[in-house]
Amino acid sequence: MNGILMASGAGNWIMIVVLLVLFVGMMAISIIPQKKKQKEYAEMQNAIKVGTRIMTIGRLVGTVVAINTDNTIEVDIGTKGNPVVIVINREGIGLNLDAPQTPGKKGTVNTEAQGDVDAESPSSEDNASDDNKTDDSI
């Protein structure tokens, strides 16, 4: 009888140690990538200066016009001839479009040219046909 109690007592300690190791492992797996992502986001925000093209978390694309001391940023989301300046909180910046892009999880590279048409910089195809066009801007 005494041997059975000792065996179950040792089994309980082994189970507790295994559960503790699993818990610590799961915490490490979830915390380490989160800290890395926070560090990358802080570096991206520190690289923002006047003239940087950004995308907000609401998917507005614009150029930083001014960085204020109250943790806000003025962003021009309009065109060259028609500027529209908005004020956003610094944490509202989702992506720095001027920073070098890193490959995604599946090997695709995130670029700003995915569906983003910029009126200020026409593509090379447009440059060839622009010589024959007249300026119809208002």
C-alpha cells in the first residue's frame, strides 16, 4: 500500500512539471513574436520624418507634412494641385511606404505599387504617350 502511494505521488510531481514546462513554452511562443513586432513598429515610427509617404491604419495614403509635439502628425492625402491635410495620431500610422519592404510569409514582397496609382509619378508607359498629349489640367 505504501509503494502505491509513493508511485502516485511521484506521478503527480511529474505531471505538474510537464504542465509547467508546457505553460512556459506556450508563453514564450506567444510573447517573443509579439515583442519583435512591437520593436519593428517602434523602429518604423522613429523613421518617419517630414516628406515620408505613409499608409494609415485606415488605408489612407499620404505624405507627412509636419510632425507635432503633441504626438500628432499632419498628412497630405490630396494631389499636388489640390492638397488635403489631415491630422492623425502617431499610432494611426500603419505602414511606412518609403522604408525598404521585407518579404511576406509566403515569399511575396509587399510594394506600394499594388493597386496604388500616384498622380504625381506616372508609369513609364504613360511617359511615352505624354509627349503627344496637351495639358488639359484646370
